Amino acid sequence: MNAIAAQPVPPLFRGWVVRIGSYSWRIVPRVLFVTVTISAALAALSFATLMYGTLDLSLGEVWRALHGEGAPAAVRSVQNRRLPRLITAIGVGGSLGVAGAVFQTLSRNVLGSPDIIGFTTGAATAAVVQIVFFGGGVLQTAGAAVLGGMLTALLVYALARKDGVSGGLRLVLVGIGVGAMLSAVMSFLVVRADIDDATVVQQWTAGSLTGRGWPHAVSVAIAVGVLVPALVVVSRRVTMMEMGDDAASSLGISVERYRFAGILLAVALTGAATAATGPIAFVALAAPQIARRLARRSGVLVATSFLLGAVLLAGADLIAQAVEVGLRTPVGLVTSLLGGAYLIWLLARQA
């Protein structure tokens, strides 16, 4: 019998290794192609967001307005309204995409996203407490949301631990239960609040980019600039944990330490995103899964998940602005409709 020799894989398809100090990353051509394609889609969506609205502008008018030139109305519309709204959408969508990738990898479950397992609800509940009892300033609400998300994560992590180990499935199940209780607390606070605070809370909890200005954009940009690089550093270890705790431990990885670090960083991203726009559903669930399917890779795809999350939220916001229903449509409504359909498809496919 003639043996069939295995042909070596060409270097182009194996990818390239980039080393910076003690760290190294493998660049895979397909992942690179998908990332560049998504970046191009995000650029197109960004220009569309800057061009269309109450005052429609041409591409040239947008370009001049970005440089402070052209009609004063166009400059005000682009620089004071549309650009900070766009930056907020990109930062929030990207943050949710990366956070979802981390949680799904750690839990080894496609439903392991912060909006499903209660972390987003924890951040939202803390922000509602801040709005109802102490006032709703941007920085104060952001701080409360991040703190609420952190405390919720610690609670879920502690309740999910068994014999010193916090399993992925337990994290999901405990998180769903904690999220349900916090949702009830948030509803109670809305019912007990006065009419003005209740109105603000209802608008905020719908998840909206309307009225988002430079304070929101800057706060999200700072969170992304600090937390995403930190997640890049731990992403390789987190990805290796997808093989299972025993396999990761045999490779010398401190499983519980990296699990806790990944959860903490991802929750901080979720809290910062939630503080800026209110709870946005399903972006954290859908973006990492779509990124994995397009790239045909497992693990935490930080750049691809970030860009895809940004595309999903920026696209949903563009749809929300185009829908005429007599009032401003919250972007959270659009993501819930699209994400609900995606979740039904995902569950049917898993079944």
C-alpha cells in the first residue's frame, strides 16, 4: 500500500508570528482579511452616520465640517452631535463585543454574554440607584454602573464556586438567576421613583444613543483605551482555558487567576458601555459568535469582536434614526429585535 505523504501547509496559510518582547501573536490570513473587511464596513457606516440625519450632507460637506469648514449648521451638526454619537456607538458596541467574547470563552457557552448572565443588569441597576437617589451626572452614573457590574460579577463568581472552582456552566446559570433578581429590583425602583426620575430611568434603560455628547464619547474612549489592551494581554491564556480547566492547568496556567482577571476586565468594559447608553441587548451575544464563524477561529478574537460589535451597534443606530414612528427610536429596541431573531436561530441550530 502506498503511503500518502502529508503536504506541508504553505506559510501563507499558516500565518506569521509577530513578537514584541516576551509576547508573540500569530497573524492568520483569514482572520486578517475578515478584520480588514469589517473595518471597511465600519468606515462606510461611519460616513453614512455623519452624512444622514435631520440635515443631510454630502461626503464633501462632512469632510469640510470635520475640519471646521463649511456652513455653520453643518459644522455644529457633525462636530457637536453626530461625531460624538458615532464615537460612543463604536466604543460601546466594541466594548460589548469584546466582553461577550471573553465571557463566552470562559464559560464555554454561546449564551455566556454579560446581558444574559446578569452583569449588564447589575450595572444598569446600580446606575438606576444613582439616578433615582443621587442624580444622573455622566461621571457619577458611569462610576455607579462600573461598580454595580463589578459587585454583580463578584457575587456571581462567589456563588458559582464549588470546591474552589467556578465552572463555566455554573457561571451562566447563577448569572441568569442573579440577573432576574436584579431586574426585579430595578423595576421596583422605577415604580417607587417620582415621575421625573422614573421618566429619565425609563428612557435610559431602553438603551439609546440619542443626545450622547462628548462627555459620553470621552468616557467610553478612556475605558476602551485602558481595558481593551489589558484584555489583549490576558486573551491568550483565556483562550487556552477553552480547552477545559484541567488541560489549561496542565499547561501551567493559573486557571482561577486568569478567569477572575478576564471577568473583572470584561465586566469593567460592560459597565462603562452600559453607563454611556443604558443596557444594549444582544450585541455582546451576537458579535463574538459571528466573528468566530467568519474567521473560523475559536477563542477571544479581540480585534474582530470589537469591530463587529461596533458595526452591529452603529448599523442598528443608523436603522433607528431612519425609522419614523413619531419619536426617537432607541437603538436598544433595534438590537433587541435583531438579537432576538438571532437568539432564536442560535437555539434552534444548537437543538
